Amino acid sequence: MTWQQYEVLLDSFAHRGAGRHVAQLAWCWHGPLDTERFTAAWQSVTDREIVLRAAVAWDTFPRIVFHERAHAEVDHCPAGTDWDELLERDRLRGFDLRRPGPLRITLVDAGEPGERRTAATHVLLTFHHALLDAWSVFLLMEEFCRAYLADGVLPGGERRPDLRDWTRWLDHQDTRPARDFWSGAARDTSVAVLPARPGPATAQRGSGRAEVRLSAAEADRIYRWAAARAVPDSCAVQAVWALLLYRAAGVRGPAPVGFGVTVSGRGITLDSVERLVGPLRTSVPMAVRVDPESSVRGLLTALRDRALDMAAYEWVPTGQIREWTGRDGRSSLMESQVAWENTPRPLPDLSGRLADAGIRLEPRRATDGHTSLPAALLAHRAADGSLTLTVAHDRARLSDDEAWKLAGHCARLLRRLPSTTGEATVADVLRVLEGDPTPRAAPPPRGHPPRAVRLRPYSTGGRPGVDRAGSES
């Protein structure tokens, strides 16, 4: 087991029933659907993919145990099921990771019940981040389609790397260069780590999501504006979040801000890592200095360059970075994060074969997990080109009203960016929010501060163990 997995598990167990680290992806299935073959295909994928037969055993240290056999969980909901209600209920249901199976498939029929269905059917895939990430679920969906087209049995193929290969790769890394990099990159405690000023208790509980939408034309303007400055549009979103962090700090002059950014974790030198099914996606700390008198272009360039520098060390878990930088759990590396929410990718190599069978798969948005941080900005580019900005938040820290205010500020700043000139400063952009009150966040609940996780003294990954069947964990 890796340090990253351990931290996810600890947080999940500490917040049972809250849906922490549970994510969802969805497709709309157009065309005939044989439910028996559908279930058999997922069982065939489960038999092939070792991570779908993984469970957590907890003794002195937690470890991953691989079972020889696991049941593919395919649930069915009748026509008329409320989609939003299903998403929330299935997320909160979560997973008992002591049993194998970090993935659940739910069919929601839009037609009459029956073994062979011809109307559109919604396919919901719910999974746990301790063992899977969204990239992996895309891969599993491709494998399922191959199995479905082959009468429910996944055809043979070359072996791909799996969770065991990733753990071995981590265990064999020389951590000294990574330690040197992160000790410098995350050394200073940032002045601003939350885009809100201290406020009263919210009297609310659970997780919330506040969404605002930018039109396709607005999103395209941002994309072209960023491209003209040699940065991706994700840098523009990160820059806006950095500005809001700086504004909330209430300081004058230059100041560092810090937040987490999601990374795929697949930029490592492991053969065929892009085909590996596992929980590689993670968040790493991004620290940047914001100067109100400096140009917006300079801030974008700093974010881009830091992201390029971090790419070689994105496999290092946050807990390890925290330890390397001497934090004891009271000094946080990041209290918020910025992420691009995943949309299921099309299956170009299978679309023709699916079409021959009268089947078309249309991506449908679900949610890529609820943050365990007080606030996270999730950016999602829809099929129609529009851009949705979602502030996912802990309602005990950031109320619904304050989250909506924060989401609106993000949208206003993003809309402002394409109209800036090359010499526009950070202060120039922030003037669009003059007169608007800064969002307020409640202090963390009383009690002991989150303890720093120390999984093993020697590695970013766990030492392999052996279960009764001889499978490495």
C-alpha cells in the first residue's frame, strides 16, 4: 500500500457515510442492451483486472489483499428514477473496502423493464479513489465494451502493468532529488491558503456544490487568450484562484499563496503507465508569489513553469512532502485545490464496432469526487464547449451562500482576463471585484489538529506483503 492510499483510507474511515473520496462517471447507452451479456462482460473484466479484486486488510499496517475471485456489482434501477437523487444516494453509500470491489455499476432504464432493452439507458460507474481514479475507469469502460462485443467474454491480450507494478516502481525510486525539489518548492508557509476570510460558524453540515457556467463563446475566448500567452487554459483557472487567495489574505504588496492542483500521476517512467488501472491521480501543492503590481502574464508564466517543474515529482504523496518540509499537521500545505473534472472520453477505436451493433455511447457528466478540503474549484468543459466552474465545499466550513459568492467571483475574474492587455497587472484584474465582500469561512472544528501520517520510514510506497493466495499487496 502506498502512502497516498493510506491517507485516503484514514480520511474515509474518519468520515464514514460522508461519501469522501467516492467519485462517479456516467454514460448514456443508446441502442439495444442485453443485460445478461452486460453483467457477464463486467464479470469478465473483474476476473481480468486485479484491482477490481482488491480489498484492504488492516492489522499492524493496512495492506492491499488481492482475491482470486470477486463479484462484479451491477445494480438496476427502474425507469423514472431521479438521476440527481441516485447520484447522491450512491455516493453516500460508499464502499466497504474490507471486501473486494472498489467499483459499482448501476443501470437506469429509460424504457420498460426487460432483458433486452432498446431505449436509452444510463450507465453510472461509482468508484473509490483509494484504488481507482477516473483515468482508470475510462480504461475499464473500454475493456467492458470489448467484452460486451465479444458476447460477454473479454478477449485475451498483452499484459498491462497493474497496481503491483506501480507499488514496486515507487519502492525503487531514489527519493533524494524529489526531497530536494519539494523541500524548496513547498518550504515556506503560504500567507494565503483559503479563498475566504475568517467568519462565524455556518450551522450547516455535509458537502455542497455551487456551479456557474460560462458559455461556449466565453470559454473559447479564455482558451485563445491563454494560448496566445503560451499557457493552457487550466493556468487561467489556477491564476484566478491564486488571485482570490491573495484577495482573501488582505495583505498589501507581494505575498505567497498556496493551493493544491490535481495531476494524473502518469508522467512516470513506467512502461505502458497510461494503461495502468489504479489510483495514480493525486493532488500536489502549488505555491506561487502574487504581486499586485506585476503583470497577469507574469503570474501565468510562473504557474506554468512551476507545473512543468513539478511534473517530474508528481508521484510523491502529500504526506511525504509534509514530512520533508517539517510540518507537524498544524501547518497545512493546502486548504483548497483546483482540478479539471473528468468527462468520459469517447472510445474511437471501438465506436465503429459499437455502431455496427446499433450502440452509441454518449458521455454524461457525473462527479469526480467530493473534496475533503474546505473548498475546491472544479473546472469542467462540456461537449457543447461551455465551461462549468464548481466550488465543491465542506458546508461546515464554507456555507452555501459563501460558496455561491466564491463561484461567482471565479466566473467574473475569468470573464475579465481575455479583455486585459499585455501590461495589465494583478491589481487591474482584481478591481472587477471592488465593492464585493470577500467570502467568509468558519474556523476548523475544535479538537486535535489533523495528525501527519507516517506510514513507513523508508519509502513513498508500502513494502509488498503476501496474502494466502500469494498475491502481492
